Amino acid sequence: MPADRVPVKPSGWSRRSLLTGAVAGAGATGIGAVSAAVVGGQAPWSAAARDETRPGQRVEPFHGARQAGVATLPQAFCAFVALDLDAAATHESMRRLLRVLTDDASALTQGQAPVNDQEPWLAENPSRLTVTVGFGPRAVSLVDRSRAPGWLRPLPAFGVDRLQDAWNQGDLLLQLCCDDRLTMAHAQRVLLKDVRSFASVRWVQDGFRNTVGATPDGQSMRNLFGQVDGTSNPYPGEEDHEQVVYGRDGFTPWIENGTSLVLRRIHMNLDTWDEADTPAREDAVGRRLTDGAPLTGQKEHDEPDLDAKGPLGFPVISSYSHVRRSRSPNPDEKIFRRVYNYDLAVQDASGRSGSGDVSGGVSATGLIFASYQADPLKQFVPIQKRLDELDMLNTWTVPIGSAVFAIPPGCESGGFIGDVLFT
Amino acid sequence: MNLDNNTTTTSTAGRRAGATPPLAHRAFAAVAALGIGLATLTGCSASGGGAESSPSASQSASDAPLTLDNGWAKAADSGTTAAFGTLTNTSDKDVTVTGASADGTAGSVQLHETVTDSTSGSTTMRQKDGGFTIPAGKSTALEPGGNHIMLMDLTCSLKAGADLTLQLHSDAGTKTVTVPVRDYSGAKEEYTPGEDASGSSNSHEAMDMSSASPEASAGSSEYAEHSGHEHSSGGSTEGSGSSHAGMDMSSPSSSALPECHAG
């Protein structure tokens, strides 16, 4: 394919993220070294300093007004972990839980082992690890019922949904994203050990994208349908990102610097997708498979021309296409998506999965559709309603899980995630 | 035997020291030691919200020239537990930590060491004769499998995410420190009063590291090879014993003791 298939994000999303990322601290350098009194700050001669460009040593900031993991350039891997709080959970136990999670997340994301980490060496390559905490209805209720946003409840039912309770909701969400799978597995284990006396794991959704360096910088991800995924997205740095994600001009965020996460697990039937040839696939979406360009354009980020007609007078971008149906004349109806693929191991996989099936065939594949917006009811739901009514992609996709979380603001050093709700 | 442990703890101290910057805000901030009676276990905040800033906010006139960095204590609903961290002597004279207390939290507190019996190979925790002497400007690591501060006869349930305030008594005065409480599956200690499993000359109460005494002898050789690693006896370690840090996922308030609080 021609070189111009590699679009550059208009926002420079990735570039900025990488350049501002600091380098992991001295966590990796102290082994067998000297006493606490001697090892003070970050030694300039440390291995970390020499390895500045090593992907494993890249870090994303933890502290700040907003939590990391939303505007962060998507890491290669992401685990969404929903927790069910114990029946005995209280306001005070929530405070203790959030303190512990914050302490360990703030250490792990900076490449440093928590005080009670029994495998501290696994924390030495943070690989841009981020940990993002989200509140389900019960968590907000326990922390501060008066602050519970009206939209923090299950989405309205959609006709295309075939939701499985095993993938629905949860009281608390931990979103771990990382460029290294081993580092992430360790971080997940550490945090779940922390959680154990407060909650149980409801579900874990493991997602992946291309690994670091596999694709040109700035290229949109492809999903397992082979489509360029997420072209139309208000990227950080772009004009509407702030409004879409954190509210402004008409959207009131549930709390300043807070946002929401709608997490939809969408099964993709690759077996029936296989039956569709390229023209049918491109017609269903309204974009070219080769580069994600709209059928009316030349490059991925060209604006689709919904009025363009073909030689026979039919719209070039068809009336049922995903591109047309997901666009709204209402500028408020925008979301910020940060999606991951999933591809589960299937035992005794064989045969083909039929139309509408969410199991069978040789793979269990889909998309973890993570959508961030100030107000799910005003932003996400109208889009999904339109897609529910008509979207040719529904032929091959089935939502099988749905959850909504309120993402609290970040915290400063010395605080903890959600602390502003405890005052 | 002690040399092995000391070697281990020294290297770990170095690693943990490297982890200091982001943790410093909630590591063992010093609190004025106004008197033994004031040592209490605090909840996350004495000031109602800024959980982690309160300990450092109350930092004041220092007495004993000691710091405890990256400190923490193991959560426990009752019985015994332990506290750890990197203990540093910031003065230019040797300091000996002779004891500790945690009034309002533990009936008694002792300084413990872990020793391996030269004949049986079994590892035992016992009170450290003469306390911990820290040379001028040096540090010593208190950690699971090594030296530690042992809390006995808990009078309240020490929950993960709370804070524990300890007073460290030394020949250079007393230092009050506050450490976060964390769940931890290791650092198992069975309190067996009047029994000195190590057979050493020391007559203090011994802490058998194994969670079940039959395993103590069966697994003794493993202990010898893995001193410093508390899970070396094999088999499942999670959830056994009475520790809160085990698999008790659903009943955080099931203990008979009230939750440790500072109000």
C-alpha cells in the first residue's frame, strides 16, 4: 500500500505524550546498593537515565488534576477490572481502599515497587503503565451519595444488545493500561491483592492493540475486522476534546475534572464477516479498508462527504453505513473513544459461527469499546440509539456487555483518588 | 545465620530506598512524641479528609535521630502482627533502638529478629537481645523474614488502608512514626509463648514462622535455604492461619475487635 496510508494524527497525540513522559526513577537501580541515607533522589548516573529511550522506562504521570489513562496515548495492553464491593463496605472502608489503591498505583506507574510488593523487580519497567479508577453506582453512593450523577446507571436497553450479566456493570473499576504485558500483570496482581479484603473481582476484560513500535507513530488502530478504527475521535489537544470528555459549554461534568466511562463489550463475528467481500465491507462502513479513508475522500482524516452521489444517483456513503449513522447533526453528540481488541482462547474451537451467534467458530473476538464523555445520556446514548436503529455493521457485531462508571478527578501527591468527594 | 539475613535486608534496603520519592508523602512521617500515652493508632486522617497529609503535618520537634522510610504494617484483625521499613540513624553517633510501643493498638510491642537454627535449619523469630543498634548515619531494614517490629495482643482490628502510630524507644530518646497498614499474606507468625523453638540461648518467647507446627520440622531444610523468604515451606500460604490478609474477601468487619480508629 502507498505511503500515504499512514496518517498522522492531527493532534500529535502520541508525540506529545511520549515526549512529555518522564523516565522512570531510581526504582530499578537500587538493588544491592547502599543504604536509604545514601540513595537520595534520582541519580544522574543511574541505568534509568542511560536508558532514556527504552520503552520499558517510559512513564506517564500519576498525580494531577485528572486521572491518567483517558487522554493518555493508548498503551498496547489494557485490562478493565470490575469489582463488586463487599456487603460490609462503608464510607470509611472506601476511603481506606482508595488510599491503598492510590498508594500502590502511584508507585507502580512510576516504576517503583509498593512497600509490600513481594516481586518488586516486576515493577522496574513501568512501560507507561496507567491505573484509572472508576466508580459504579454503589461506590459513589458509599463515598458521597449526594454527588451521584443521574446518568450513573445501566444504559437504556438497545435492540441489538445480547448482554451477558458476566460482563455487566460492577461497583468499582480499575483500568490498567501498559505497553508491557508482564508489567501490567504484576500491577494487576498487586492491586487485586490490595482489593481482596474490600471487594471481589466481577469481571476482567483484557484488551490489546498493536505493540510498541509495531506500527508507524500516529496510525489509528485496526480492529480484528481489519478496519481502521477510531478515525473520527476528538483527540486530546483538539478543540472539542475538553468539552466532550470533561464538559464545558452545555455539558456539566459530574465533578470538575471528572468524566464518565461507558464500557461496551462488542462481539465481532469474524465467521460471517468472512462471507462479505471487500466492496460489501467497505459499503457497510463507508470507508476504504486499505487506509480508512472515507469512500468520498483520499486519506483517513478527510471529512466524509455524505451528500456525494455515485453514477447511478445513490449516495456514495450509503444510508445504512456506519460512518453515516454514527454521525449526528447535533454537535453535542460526540464521544471520545479509546478502544481495545479482545481475542479469547477458545477450547476445542472448530466450525463456523452463524449470523447473530456470539459463540462458536474458531475464535471469540471483539472490541472493548471504551467511550469517555462528560454525560453518557446526552452524548453516548443518542449515537448508540441511531446505530441501534440502523447500522450495517450490526450484521456482524453484537454488544454482550455494558457498564457505566463515573471517573473521579485525579489527586495530588499526598492525596488519593476520589479524595475531593470525602471532604 | 544472622549474617545471611543481614545481607538480604541490606540489599533490599537499597532497593526500597530507590523507591522513596513518590512514596515519601505517606511514608513514616514523624510525629512529636509528647508522651507515651499519646501513641495511638490513627485513622486515615486526624483532620477529616486529607488522609495522607496529616501525619507529616504533625511533624515537630524531633527527639531520637531516627527515620523510618517506606514503612508499613501488616493488617490483622486480632492477635499479632508486625511493622516494617527502613530504619535510619540520622546522627553521627550509634543509636540503639531498645523497644517500641503502640498504645491503644497493641498490648505489647517487641523488636524481633529472625534466626535459623544451626542444627534443625528451622527459622524462628524471637526478641532481639539488646535491640537494634544502628551505626551512625546507617540504615537497617526491617522486613518480613528479617528483623521487624512485632505487635502483640492487638486491642483493635488493624485494617488495610488505616495508619498505625508507633513509638520507637532508643538510647537517644523516643521517636513516634506513623505507617500505613497493608494486607500481606507473608510475615506469618504463630505466637507460642514459653517455647523457644530455635534452641538458642535466648530465653525469650519464640515466634515460629510456620503457620502449622507439624510443618515446622518437616520443612526445616527449606527454611534454611530460603531464609528471608517466608513462603518457602511450600503449599498454599494464602488464607491459612488467622491472618486478616488471607482470603477473607467478604467480611472485613467480621472480627470481634473494633476497627482501629482515631475518630
